[in-house]
Amino acid sequence: MTKTMRESLSLTLIASVTLLGMFMLFEAPLMQAVTVEDQVVINQTVTAGISITSPSDITMTALSMNQDTATGAATWNVKTNNQTGYTLSVNASSTPALRDNDTSENFADYTEASAGVPETWTVSSAYEFGFSAYGTHVNTSLYGTDADCINGADVPSATLKYQGYESTTLIEIASSTAETAMAGIDTTLCVAVEQDTVYAPSGFYQATTTATAVTN
């Protein structure tokens, strides 16, 4: 092979390699995947709701010349899916709360040493009616600690703290800052009466208490 032929062959190879490189340079981008994107937003609303059970009415042991105290209890179960919880309050339909509607006689609403501040049960030279509460969402620093309304048969708990209704205004007895379990949360209202050194006049007395549960 002559020198001229070798030079021609070399130039041909160089040209071929150069063209191949240029082809690959421009072809490579054409072989890459092309990507496009889109997003979809999924919306779901959970509606807040609340429910409360309806316990049976309370019938306390009759007071008499020989029976000076009596107690009773009602338990409400509250369920809510509200993210910020609920508040449970009670109020009486009249002032004083426990009345004989036929004669206008009544039990005085429980009198606290410091008005409106629940305290352990004590009645002196009077006949009075009061309430307390216990349960998972009850403020124990306010209403004391116990898992029962009684200290003995017809005797108010010695560790719960009681107060009088004193007006028809709602009084908070339980609250939560989150939704409840599906089983709900129980709150028990404890009521008590006592006659101390003076008789309560004979008659039929009633107090209507309303429990109100509201989402926070």
C-alpha cells in the first residue's frame, strides 16, 4: 500500500470516527425519556358530631325522722369525633333546684364556705341539696377523687367535693381537648341531700337537671 493510499485511509477513518461521534452526540438526547407530571388533590371532610346518652331518673332514699341523708347518681356517656374535644355542663331548671311544687317548700342549694367553690360534704343546721361529679374528664382538683358517689349507704362520698346549683346557669363538670374513643367517656353526677338538726318538711320534692354536651 502506497503512502498516498495509507494517508487516504487514515483520513477516511478519522472522518468516519468524527461523523460517528457527532451522530452519537446529537442522537443521544433523542434517545432519553421525556417526562411530564400532573397532580391531583384528594379532599376528604370529616364532619364533627357529638352524642350523649339518657340515663334513668334518680330516686333517692326517702328522708324521715330517722333518715337524715340520701344520695343518687346518673351517668352520661359522651361521644365525639371533634378534634378539639367537648365540654359537659349541667344546670337546674329552678332556683333552689330541689322543690316541692305543691307547697313551694324547698331544700336550700348546698352552701359552700366559699361561694361556688366545691368542698367536701358538710351541712350544719339546715337541709340542703348539692352535687358533685367524677369521671375520666372531670377536673379532680375541683371535684375531688372517687369512683363512687357514696361513702356508705345513703352517705355522700367523703373525698368528692360538692356544690349547690345556686342558679340555672350552666356549670361545667367535664371537658376534653380531643376526640373521645368510639366507646365514649362516662361522667357521673352525684347528688346528695341532708337534714341536720332540723327536719325537712314532708312532701314530694323534685329537681330537674339538664346535661349539655357541646363541641369545643
